[in-house]
Amino acid sequence: MKELSLNILDIAQNSLAAGASRVEIALREDASGRLTLTIRDNGRGMDEETVRRVTDPFYTTRTTRKVGLGLPLLKLAAEQTGGTMEIISSQTPPAGTTVTAVFDTAHIDFTPLGDIVSTVCNLIQGSPSVDFLFTHETPRGSVELSTAEMREMLGDVPLDSYEVLAWVRDYLNEQYAQWS
């Protein structure tokens, strides 16, 4: 994929397909140029065999196609920069999966983050009842959005309404603009 935000969207969609009611997306950049991406969910998790095979592009649990490229491409993107990817999953309570990928952002093969704001908005629009927690921490500043907190403040207003999604987009863009 040409942008990490598309990898994030794909893996978060996997979380939703696994029945997750909470998905945490965390980006942490340190001063040395290391970016750690963590996507954690409370879905049904994967068994050990699936965890071992899930980074094989010719393995998929989907019946609509014979390949699964999301996790293999994320692993490749991380390893091309000298980074790593790790998957921890459990099917026993508390079930869920955590995918962590580490990148060297200074490496020539680093895939740019891309339009992370649109990714977050698309996830909320497509699954407004899911609790998404998005954080992006850098030495320049941080961005955070919690749909659980939004739901508390908005009451019965649906998170996938145009007005709420426009506010989310503006809110995130304003936070990112403070870094410029």
C-alpha cells in the first residue's frame, strides 16, 4: 500500500470483522525517527495457527478471495525500513488482537503516513457504534480522539451524521495544524 493510513484502515477493518467493540489506534514517533504503530482490539482473537500464518499473503480466512495482503504488506513495509511487526492474539477472555509495527521514518523505503484523518473519519462513519481511540504522539505534539468520550458528550446524536464527521475532520486537522 502506498500509505500507512491505508494499512491502518485495512487492519482496523479486520478488527471490526472479528467483532471488536473497541479499537485503539496508536502512533508514537520518537525523536530518533522511530514510529511505532499499534492497533489493539477486543475482537474474538486468533488461534496460534492463524497468528503464525496470517502474514503469509496466500493465507486468508476470507472466502471471497484466496489471498490476504493487509498484514503481509504491513510487515513488509516495516521490515523494509529495518523495523519489525509483531502480532499478539488471544481467544480466551480478555480476547483480542494487538498488531505492533515499528518503522524507521528516516529510511528511504519508509511508507508515508498519508491521510490518517480520512482513515479515522471513515472508520467512525462505517462503524459509529464502535469505540475508537486514536492517538498520535510525536516530539512536536500529540493528537487524540475518543469516540466513547464523544458519545458521552453528544448523547443521542449519531456519530456518523454529517455534522459530527465534519467536526471530527476539523478537530483532527486543527490538532495536526498546531505542529506546523
